[in-house]
Amino acid sequence: MKKSYLFSPGPTPVPPEVSLAMAQPILHHRTSQFTEIFNEAREGLKYVFQTERDVIILASSGTGAMEAAVSNVLSPGDKAVCIRGGKFGERWAEICESYGVIPVNIDVEWGEAVKVEEVARVLEANPEVKAVLWQASETSTGVKHPTEELASLCREKGVLSIVDGITAIGVFDVKTDQWGLDVVVSGSQKAFMLPPGLAFICLSEKAWEAVENSKCPKYYFDLKKELNNQKKGQTAYTPAVSLIMGLRESIRLIKEEGLENVFKRHALLAKATREAMKAIGLELFSKSPSEAVTAVKVPPGIDGGKIPKILRDKYGVVIAGGQAKLKGKIFRISHMGYVTKFDMVLAVSAVEGVLKELGYDFEVGAGVKRAQEILWGE
Ligand SMILES: *Cc1c(COP(=O)(O)O)cnc(C)c1O
């Protein structure tokens, strides 16, 4: 008998209340019933994004909103600084290139956060740059970049801040309006506790002005057209009706817990996970750890690829391995979304189990003990 547990940094587990909301009969989208649900979800997104502005809902994975950010705000020939400290940072640069936007790349050692002074230096050397693109939380390395500081640098230099908040919004504090972020994107299958399929994007007034001048080709991801429709409780094309019904419910759950408490829970679960890994002699990969996901170095002599594989096939526990050049070198445990203290104890216990099986030498239970000390109060 095997039970399944999901600790991957997307998709994340879905609460039963949300599954039930999505199991309701499909509504036709050009009806007042749908509009009511859609408007409630839209209002709720403002709360989670900490913004007064519209948050546009798109039917796509998170990357769709990243693409929409570039294609609606920038133009071919524009220069944009891309902070590349992991797979998703590289994605920003790839999207820019696809639209003829010239990326000015800042390559950050994987596992480290970008230094604000370095970005300032690059902006000074490239005064024609229009925007800086980064990840608030770089999921591939478990790194949190200094979003508030980067945003204030962008304001000072008069360039747009374009932030991938896909594993940040609803995980830790990102004050979209207060920090003056120009574009923030997120997706459904991370902290929003939904299946994959929805993406969200929020633009500042300055970003909407840039939309007016953008010359990139666009059709499905035409944000101006979407905004006009969404303000009327409609979408330009057929929306992901069931996911939006789920979104209204997941936001209700987030509101019920309170955003501050959601952040506190993530911070506690992340700390317990980090400390547990250290307690069994493992090293963390990220020098600036994100509360969304903990990246852990595979100890020497252990076949890193086997850790997620055995966990998945034998234990029913899904964690993530390393991506690209980190394949086999790290594993990643998510504590994002519908995750509780008990779940974290289970995840740590499962990691201990597989490491024991692979011959890693440590005191079994030391990680679980450390996690519990933190979770139940030191
Ligand atoms: C998951 C994720 C994405 C989006 O990936 P999709 O597969 O398109 O949903 C983008 N950025 C980050 C940081 C992510 O974690």
C-alpha cells in the first residue's frame, strides 16, 4: 500500500475544499453566475498581491504570464537586464530573445542572490536599459533575491521592475504597490494551492504606459484587450472556468488564515526543513534561502538522482531533484501552499529514510527531532 505526498515546488497539493469547488458543474462563462465568481476571485487576487490595481487572470502556465510581461511592456530592440541565477532567470532572457528584446545578462553564481550594487553598476554602464527582470524566488536554486531593494533601485534609475513572483506571491511578503513593482506575475500551481493552468499578472500605471508603446507582436496574451474584458467581469477568450471556481475557494482559504499568518507558516516550515537537513549533516545549497523551497546539496558518495526517484517510486513522496547543471547535485523540498507542520515532519522523515537506504552515515531521527523542536517551539 502506498499513499502519495507531494512536496514538489509546483505543482503543490490541492486542499479538498478547492477540489470540491472545481468539481461543480461547469458554468457558461458569458453569464452573470460566472461573472460573480470571476469578480470575487479578481478582488481576492488584489489582497494576495497586496495591490489596489487589477490582477489579470490568464489561462496558461506561469510562463505565459512571463511571456505576456515581455511582449506587452517591451519592444524589439529594447534592452533589458535579466538576472540569471538559475533556470527561471535564464527563462527571462530566452523570452526576451524570442521577442527581439536584447537581454543584458547578469550571471549570478547559482545558489547566490544577486548583489544590488552589481545591478546598479550594470544600469549605470547601460543607460538605455528599459527594465530589470528577476525572480523574487528562484525555484531552481531555492534562492530569494532582494526584491524590495532591487525595486527601489529600478525606481531611482527610472527603469521598469518586472518580477517573477511565481513562488513568492502567497509565500512571503511582496508588497506590489508599496514597493513600486511595475510588473508582477504568478501562477496557480504554487502557493495558490490549485492545479496548474492559471497565470496572473499585475501592472503598474507606468507599466500600462509602456504597454501603449510596445511594438512586440501579440494576440492571445494582449493584456490591454484582457484588461478591458476583465474589468467587465469577462475574459477575451474562454476562461479556465473550473480553475477560477477553485481560485475563489483557495483565496477564501488564504483570507481565512490571513496573509500575515500564511507568511509566518511558510517561514516556520522553511526554517524547520533547513535546520533538519543541517542536523543530519547536510549542507544547504542556497545562501539566501527562499521560504518556498529548500535546496539541499547531495552528500558526497551518494547518487543524487536516486533520492527523488526512490522517494517517489518506493515511498510515494514526491520531491524535486536539481534542474539543468544541478541535476544529481541537489534535491529540493517544497513547503509552499497547502502544507502543514505534520507534513514537514513527514517529508524530513522520508528524506532520512532514503538517505539511510543509500548508505549515508547519520543518526536516524536527528533531522525529525530538530524539525519538531522548531515546529513545536524551541
Ligand atoms: C514554476 C515557475 C515558473 C513557471 O513555470 P510554468 O511551468 O510555466 O508554470 C516560473 N518561474 C518560477 C520561479 C517558477 O517556480
